[in-house]
Amino acid sequence: MPHTPVWFMRQAGRSLPEYRKVREGIPMLESCMRPELVTEITLQPVRRHGVDAAIYFSDIVVPLKAIGVDLDIKPGVGPVVAHPIRSRADLAQLRDLTPEDVSYVTEAIRLLTAELGATPLIGFAGAPFTLASYLIEGGPSRTYEHTKALMHGDPQLWADLLDRLSDITAAFLKVQIEAGASAVQLFDSWAGALAPADYRRSVLPASAKVFRAVEAYGVPRIHFGVGTGELLGLMGEAGADVVGVDWRVPLDEAARRVGPGKALQGNLDPAVLFAPREAVEAKAREVLDAAAGLEGHVFNLGHGVMPDTDPDALTRLVEYVHTQTAR
């Protein structure tokens, strides 16, 4: 590429007035199942900001809904699961995912790749640990008390749950790649809640299984979590080609933790976008300087775009990174 590529997690969504307009009155999960709507929402930030990649508009619980798990996304709360998984009998909720379960994904990606032309489309899925935490807690959590209690208290049930989720996640990513996605990102949003030893023993095997399952397709695989500074080396070990880094660890230090052979993605603090333009550019410059010696760098935020972000700030940031890194 003639410059460092830029895209933003949650670039499609609430920060855009055009998104709020097309989503009006349509529940979140339903909007993920309408191919024309998914296509429009995914394309909006590409048109507006000139980012170098589109990220498929969906939600991490979509494959769970598709296999019949009784859940909904409550506005202002997030995913809420009617019957949380707390016992072996509860595993029966999780059957295998087939391409027919998510035919709307295949359709949307076909529509998207036709529209996007040379702009890559990044597919995505939630990682087994993060999906497990939603299923066990019954919704979002700050402490993950039920999740950690099950992980430590019934290691065999935990391993079986994560293994099943890794199969579902891999199947969901395969659908996206086969429909035309040119890269995939696995979001382990909540993995930062874990100590490294627990991650290595209880989570890494399932994430590694997902990455192995899609390896043969040859598309770049990105692995991202929040608050994962202590886990960066392990997340790289799980098998991705690119490790996403949040804003807490500078990219040069992150590269030391991840080790050779991986590109990095990140890592401007999303809250910086609320500061004046000069401050945003100064912080972006810090990210680019820290990335100077990396084997590969994709510019991104350290987490998703916040809902109240001024879209123009994102457009200017894309332009700034492109200009600064033109080669």
C-alpha cells in the first residue's frame, strides 16, 4: 500500500448520523439479518472516511442467535441471555452452526464485495472466551464472577463449552471467508479480565483451534482484546497474523511482548478523538513513531469508536495518517 492502512473498530455505527437514520426502529439483531441493510451500514464509513478496509457489520452474538440460543440485544445494556449456561445440561443449547443458519451473512458479503471492489472486507467473530462469558453471566459483566467460578470450579465443563464455541466460531468465520471476506478479526473483548496462567491453560487452546480452522484459506487473521497488555505474547501464540493492541501499551513495547513474525494493529485511545485536532494529530504521531520499526502496522484505535465521536474527527484522522505515512 502507498501508506499505512487505516480502519476503525466500530467505524460503522452510532457515531454516524446516516447509521442512526437507517437503523431507526429496527432492533439490533434484526438489522444484522437484513443483507441490504448490513451492506449499507458496512459501506457508510468507507464512503465517509476513506478508510482502507470495511468491517462486516454484525454482532458477536449473531452465531449464537442463529443456532437458537434464546438471547436479545437490549438497548443500553447489550446481549442478554434468557437461560445462562451454568451446568452440563445447559450445553444442549449449543448445536453446530451450518451455513444455512446464516445465509443472510453469505448474501450480505456477496453484495458487499461487489460494491467494495478493491477495498478489503474484514469478517469478524467473537472469541470463545468472550462468548462463554456472555452465555454464563447471562449478559455483560464487570467482574465475570460466574464465568471464573465455572472455569476454576468445573474445568471439564469449561473445556467442553469453549471447545463447542470454538467450532461455532470457526464455522461462522468460514462462512464469511467463503463468501468473500479478505481478512478476519477474532474479538476476545473480555480476555483482559484473565491472569496469563489462566488464559494459557483455559482459553488459549480454544482460540488457537479457531485460528487453525481458518488457516488454510490464507487470509490474514487478526486477534484483538481489551486490557490484554499482560497477554499480548500469549494472544500472538494463539496463531493470528496480526495482534491488535489497546492504548495501554505503546506499539514498540507491544512488539517486544508479541515477538517476531507478527504485524500489530492499533492503538490510538478512542477518547483522544474528543480533543482538539492538534491534540489528536500529536497522539496519532506518537502511535506512528512507536510503530516505525514494526514488521507491519495497521493503524486503528485501541478499542471501538465511541458513540458520541464527531465523524469529522475520524475523517481527518484517516487523512492525517495517510499523509504522514505516504511512501
